[in-house]
Amino acid sequence: MLDENIPQLKSMSIDELNALCDELRNKIVDTVMKNGGHLSSNLGMVELTVALHYVFDFPKDKVIYDVGHQCYTHKLLTGRAGKFDTLRKYGGISGFPKREESVYDCYNTGHSGTSISAALGFAKARDIKGEDYNVIAVIGDGSFSNGLVYEAFNSVSEFNSPVLIILNDNQMSISPTIGSMHEYLEKLSAESEQRDKKRRHETIFERFGLTYDGVYDGNDLGCMIQKLSEVKQKLRTRSVILHVLTKKGKGYLFSEENPQETHGISAGSATATEYSTVLGSTLSDIAAQDERIVAVTAAMTPSLGLSDFFEKYPARSIDVGICESHAAVVCAALAVQGLRPYFAVYSTFLQRAFDEVMVDICSQNAPVTLCIDRAGISGSDGETHQGAFDLSYLSMIPHLTIAVPKDVVEFKRMLLASPDFNAPLAIRYPKDGFRRFDGGSFEFGKWEVMRDGGDCVLIACGERMISIALSAARIAADDGVECCVINARFVKPLDEVMLSALPHKHVITMEDNSLIGGFGSLVDCFYAGSGKKIKNFAYPDEFIPHGGVNTLIAKYGITVKNISDYIIENAHR
Amino acid sequence: MLDENIPQLKSMSIDELNALCDELRNKIVDTVMKNGGHLSSNLGMVELTVALHYVFDFPKDKVIYDVGHQCYTHKLLTGRAGKFDTLRKYGGISGFPKREESVYDCYNTGHSGTSISAALGFAKARDIKGEDYNVIAVIGDGSFSNGLVYEAFNSVSEFNSPVLIILNDNQMSISPTIGSMHEYLEKLSAESEQRDKKRRHETIFERFGLTYDGVYDGNDLGCMIQKLSEVKQKLRTRSVILHVLTKKGKGYLFSEENPQETHGISAGSATATEYSTVLGSTLSDIAAQDERIVAVTAAMTPSLGLSDFFEKYPARSIDVGICESHAAVVCAALAVQGLRPYFAVYSTFLQRAFDEVMVDICSQNAPVTLCIDRAGISGSDGETHQGAFDLSYLSMIPHLTIAVPKDVVEFKRMLLASPDFNAPLAIRYPKDGFRRFDGGSFEFGKWEVMRDGGDCVLIACGERMISIALSAARIAADDGVECCVINARFVKPLDEVMLSALPHKHVITMEDNSLIGGFGSLVDCFYAGSGKKIKNFAYPDEFIPHGGVNTLIAKYGITVKNISDYIIENAHR
């Protein structure tokens, strides 16, 4: 049934629909095992999504998937089955909802907790325009710890524009869900098993003006169709929250038993990255000697490499759930009180704590270390997950030192030195970490000359760029052009002593970040008016789509060939 | 009693303490009427603060004031009465808690909702270090709509480190408090009047593992001392939320009756600024013709000039409370559905929605207009309220156009043109708006030559800078140096056509923003390698303290004299 046509669900029997669910599940497993992607959350969502499409009228009705990584069934049902094998590949279909891709994707998501706010916006727009359609937010219990959800709840009565919120409760975010709201949801589930579903005491949701209806088995297609049909009637007059239990990884035994391991599957491998591993082991080593060390995460402990640390030092481990802002404030307070917190977080998600990093951490000069993982292009998750902006949004913050190790060896050195660094520190590193460079000494604030050369200078940030720079320099040398290559392991402050002393007329900067506000722009400002000839290799002013890391870096012209060509052409001018 | 010594509260009788409260209240009114500042919130907090100091042992115990503008009594009681007349003046004491100022200020605040997260961090640090003290967060009901508060609540059980949260419920944020949580608090207060305080049904707070105790009259000193003494005992083993009602403006009749007008008092005047007024009237005019216009605020409707709009167009007006992230997502959704939302917000508070502006608004290319008030230096509120970073954190975001009007006339033109601008747009403007410049035509993306001159070019952003640039150019002309002055009314995209055509060797940029990532850095990047001599006038890489706007701008060297001197010295080199 799954091809580029949209299956005519509404005319199918329950048996046919259940057969369709099997087909969907197989397609998802096959594709994710090949292309990587989100497995267990999508397997849990098959019946619920089919039921939504059976009961509601898309694209007239609108459904917004929170975070969005659970949208595979939705995509397969809306004309994208034929090209589903391009999932997450460059130029192929995205692993997240994309308005650019289909009229059935009405709102792009990627970061946690936005779906209810967006649903309220849709419903308000509908009412202002006097239109008539249903608006549905589908949100997992992991996102439920995020403050945006509460801000939206607090608005429901005021907006007075009915929406349906489906709470997809699988008792997991990427790691098991954290916090009192999670315990509360468990309690609601437990109560529902013991008593009549109709009458229980007022839920927290009813306090916010929502009609609460639950708890239902989201993997039972018949049940879901019936329940959604009932709820659809209520939506004429009021907002409803429907509490649904689904099984993460449903229908695929390995995934059911290992939902955490199969949340995100990279093509080929699901192991922790090298940088993450080094973070975890080094921080554990430091913590054994230094009682001030505290590790803080926002629902990503295993993929950040910190599971062992959390097991060894539970009293000094804090996972706040998907609450980056809260995590940053907690870190600031810990640091103000003399501890040394390490907030490990993906580059793209740290954007959520931009204000708190500035106000709470940096304006107080609190010695928090931000361990920024998946910095630079991170690949197949696309626009909302690339880490191509952190050098820009961090370098503008006073008091913050920004380090970019050239490899995991240098990363470890930075970590070992960090407890004595008495100010806010950010260390950013990419997903991959397989390169090793010869390296001499390490000193805070000092860059490192990796190769001498008098014709031009390549100043490069991070292992991907240094690797390209060294290769380009070797090719240029074959052409008689001698390039100096510098490891700019501190983006802020710049090593102004070295910059001032550089004799080269031609300066080339290279970074795994957007040009605007990034490393290159800092060098441009430093050399403004100096008469130097400067060329910046960095990402242009656009959102970077999904695709392979190397494909994308090459798309933006940062290749050995382009750079060696540029050097050979310009260095002697 | 109030001088540079710390009054010995614990040995005073209730009568003496009440007399002290009168003295404190008089001191606050006198000072705020002279220096400007937050009046009504501080008047409401006098007894509660005195009771805290009577019962707890500061600085051993720690108190964190949410937002922090209600800390005047705290400052007066902790050795700062003698210099309280320097409140909010450059070099004087801050209107917010400052660790740099006193050991009694344990954590700096300024933005909403951080106090509970910070208190949990303090309590965790205490328990990790095996220390023994109490941690108290004092938070107003206005902040209670903020998502951070919920994220912190959700952590209370997990942290398992007792804190006291005092909910100072005066039924007002800057405008009356918004949302279901507010209604819920009202309900709790009403219930408490009807029944025995001890037994009522489980509150929302108890669901989060807090012991709820309330509702008490926070302006009754004896009652507060007794209640806090009781609560102090409970804190040995559990976290408590104490719900206290206070009267905003208490003891000063005009303020009691007009708490909204007396929330913030500028020295001299409390009227809306000119830009705000123009925003409100223009948006109302546009909305009369264009049914797509929606105004969105986050608890600041009057000071943003939108009270009339909200009255005229209630169905197209949304105040979400202090929830900038939520507001940004709602705007994105409204825009995606064909409406034209205008999100009016202070520059410093928009930092809270950085991720949502990037992901929800800009990556979807949603035509939302951000009306960014109090941009540039905003004066006496200090570090956490200066708007000196928005050009930096916005210019790095793809798809976003950033406009900076040269005066309110141009601001109005920009607003009139904005409904037809089919992409995200930010317009930033300062607090003051009293200048008028002759101006020709206006076109999106095009700069304007304000004055011709061949010796050098001054490219200036916004009315403060253009005013200084024109004066400097006139002085330079008297010395025989002819300067071109350009109104760079679009920071992004730069007017590259004009930049490419400029014949001047000497280029000077001027902006009311930090240099890093700001306007000057964009020009530096554009001209990198061009051989132009460039000088950037902008704010350095530091947090800008409180003080008068002109005092601060001069402190950073952006004066007519400095610039004319620079021009005269350099233009002919």
C-alpha cells in the first residue's frame, strides 16, 4: 500500500489498517537500519499516527509533532513512501517535519516543547480568520519537562481557541524521563488501571483549563480511533489533553528492550562519539581528586558520554530533563558557591540557554565549563540540529573563554586544566574525533603553530579544519607555496600576541561555523585597517540542511582542493 | 536607624521594627522619586524583607530575589543605607542585587524566573559540601508564568535539597498578571479566607514535592515573623513554598492606587517613550486596514506603547505573560498561517527567545516583525537591562532582516512598509526618540546619505549615533575635513551596493551595540582584504553597568569630540 500515493485510510477496515501498520513498521525498521534515524520513538507512534489520519482531515486539520523525530509514519502516509529510502540523506527527505516538503507538514519542529505554543498560534489564527479546522499537538513525555510546555499550558484559557494535545507517554525521553511531572504522569497511569476512567480527582491539566482524557493504549488502533473520534467532537468548544501510553520501540523486540540505545541510530554505528567518551572518562578522573566537580546534563546523559560519571558520582550528577535554561542557572549557582560544574550539552540545544549563559553564568563570571558537543555540522538531522552557530552566539558574550581542541588529546588537556580556570569556559567539539595530530605544549589563550611557512597563513579551528588546512598546505608546498598553519584553539580571546606578530600578508581563516559573528569575523575585526589580505572559509548565512558531514562541508566550499587552489593562486600576489 | 551600619533587628521589639518599616518606606519613596527606580514592588516588600532578616541569619543563610528589583529594603538593611542616594546612578549602588556590592547579595538577578533554579543550585552546593544554611527564593506572581519556574519545580524532588520559596503574590507583574496560574493563585487565596488554613485539597505545588503553606498577609510584620520562624524548622527536612499576599505600593497612596504606573519610575518622567507611542499608534492605524495584524507582548503592554491597540483590537492582541520563548513560537505559528504578528519586546528580554527566533521564526522564514524596544544602552537598570547585544545575536541568524530607524519618522515608515515584507523582520530602537532628521525616501535594504564628503565616511546606526556623526562631521568640516555621513538603517543585509561604491579610504562605523558580532564587525568582514582603513566605534567586550545613557555612551568613547578628533587626525593620512 505504501508508495507515492496517499493511502485511502478512511475506507479501510480495522484489519486492513492493522496490516498497514505492520507494513509501516517494517518500512521504518528497514530504512532506519540503513540510513540511521530515530527508531524506537517512531515504532511507538505507528498506530497513533494511523488513527489520527483516519479520524482527522489533513491537511485541512493541522498536526504539529513536538521535536518532530516521531513523524516517519506521518511522512509515509502523506505521499513520501516512494522516496523514503532517501530519508536523512543530502537532497532527500528530512527526518523532521518540513513545510518545504509537503502541505501535510504544517510547522517545522526540531527543538523540544514548541508544539503546544505553535498549536495555540494555529488555533488563534484560525479563529481570527474565522476558519474551521482542528489543531493537534503531539508531544512526548520527555518534552513535558520543558518550560515552554508550561508557558503554553498557562495560556490555554486566555487564548480560548480550542486545541487537542496528545501526550504520547512512553516513559522515556532520550534517557528515562526526569522529574516530578513524570512521576505525576506515572501516578495518573497507575490510577487509571485501578478505577473507572471517568471519575478521578482533578488533574493538574484541568487547573490549566484543559479537559483531561486518559489513559489509553496508543498501540491499540481500534481504541485510538474510537477515542479520537470522541475527542474530535469535544474540540468544537474546548481544549483537550489526551493521555496516551505507547511503547517505545513497539513491534521490534531489540528496540522494545533497548529503547535508549535505539532512540537515535546513526548510519553504521550507535556508539558514543570519541569526544563524548573522553569527556566522561576525563571528568571521572578529575572528580576522583577534586570534590568540586559536578556534571550537569539536560536529558542526554548517555550520548554525552556521562553515564559512567553519573553512576560513580550520583551526588555530583544532575540531569534536569530537557531544560537547558534551568541547567545553566543551576550551574551558575553551583559555581558561585565554589563548585566546578560542567554542563554538557549539544551545540544546537545550548541556544535554549543563551540568555542564562549570558546573564547568570557570564555576567557573574561564574566558573562554569560548557562542554559543547556536536558543534559544527552534525549531519543527518538537519537545520535544527547543526551546531554551526555556537561560535557566533558565544563569542559576543563578555567574560567567556571559548576553546576549540584540535583533537581528543588536546580536549583532554583542556579538561584537565579547566578546574583551575576561574572563569566561564566553553569547549566546543564535533561529533567525530578520529584524527590525531602531533602536538606540543598547551597553555590557556595560546595558539599553536602546526607548520611553518612564509607565503601565507592558514588559521584553523578544530580538527576538521586543521586536517583540511594541513592537507591544503602540503599540496601548496608541492607547488612551491609555503603556508604556515595555526591551530586556533582559542576563539576567544584571540591569541592577539601571535596575530600581531604574524608577518604574512595573506591570512586565511577556517572554521566549522557560520561566518557572521564567528571566528573569521573576529580575525577580520582584529585586522580591520591593517592592510592584510584576508579570506574567510566558513559557512554562509543560511540554515544548513541534512546530509553527510563531509558532503555538507564540501557544499560550502571548504575542501582541500578549494583552499589549496586559493593559496596557490593568491599567495604570491 | 538607617545608616551604613547594619541595624540589629534581632534585638528589636515589634514596635521598633514597625517604626523601622516606616523609615524604610520613607527612604524608598524619597530616593525613587529623585533617582527613578522600582517603587511599588519595593513598598510591598518592606515587612516581608524585615521579617526575613529578623528570622534568618544572613549572609550565612542565602536569599535570592527573583528579577531583583524588589531588593531595596534588603539593601537598606545590609549596610547600604548611607549611600542609598546613589541608587541607580553611575558608580553608585545598583537597583538589583550585586555580589560585587555586598556579601549579603549572594546571586545577581535581573531577568525573570531564575530564583528557584538558583536556589536549588545553592542548596545542592550546600549539601555536596556538607555545609549548613538555609536557601530562600523570593519570587513574585508575575514571574510565575515563566517556564523556568516550572522547570525548577519539576526538579525539586529530584534535587532533594530543601529550599524555601516565598511566593510574593501582589497580583501584578508590570501589567496585571496573566494566565491560568494566576487564576489558580487567586483561587487559593479565596479558599484560604473561607476555611481553616490547615486543611484544603492538595495544591499544584504539592504535586511537585513542595510543602505548601499559605496564604498570609506579607505586610503584617508580626504574622510574617511567626510564620517564617515556623517554616524555618520545616526546612531541615523538606522544601516549602510559602504563599504570601503583599500590597504593591503599600503605604504610599498614589502608588497603591496606581501600581502599574509606579512599577518603574524614570528620574523625571514615567511617560511612555516616543518610539513606543509611535509603535502603538502606527500599528493601530495599520490594523484598521489590515486584518492580518496581531500584536503580541510578554507582560509589558503599557511600556511598549500597546495599551490602546489592546483595547481597540482585543481579538488580535496577545499578552502571554513573562514568556518570551512562548511568545516567539506563537508568532511563528500565526505568521505561518498567514497573519502578520508584531512581537514587541525589550532588547534584553528577547535574549530569552533567541532559540525560538532562530528555529521557529527564521528557519521557517515566517513573516514576524520583532519590535525591539530599549535597544542600545538603556541606562539606570544596568547590566541585565542594557540592550547592547541584539545586533550581535540577531545578525548571525539567517533569513532575518534588521532595521534601525534614524528617528521616529523613519520608524513609522518602516512599520507602514512592514506588512508587505514577506520575511522575518527586526526593528530595533532606543528608549529616547526626541531627535528628528531631514530624510528623503525610504526603501527596504537601502541606506541613506545624510551628508556628502570625500575625505572619509561615517556609517552610523540609529538616532544616537547619527546625531553624534553629524555633529562630528560639522566640526571636522570647520577643520577642512569633509565627511560623508550615512544612515545605515539596515544592519542586515548591509547595503552592499553602497558599500562597494564608496570611494573613501577611511571608513568609520558607529553603533549603539557591542562591537563583537555587531554592525561594525559586519562591515569589517565585508571590507576584509580591501585595504580600507576602518575604525569601529562600538561598545567593548564587557557588561555595561548602570548609569545615565549619555554618561555611559561617553564612557565608551563614543563622543562628538573623540570622533571629530579621530577624523581630523586620520582622514588625510
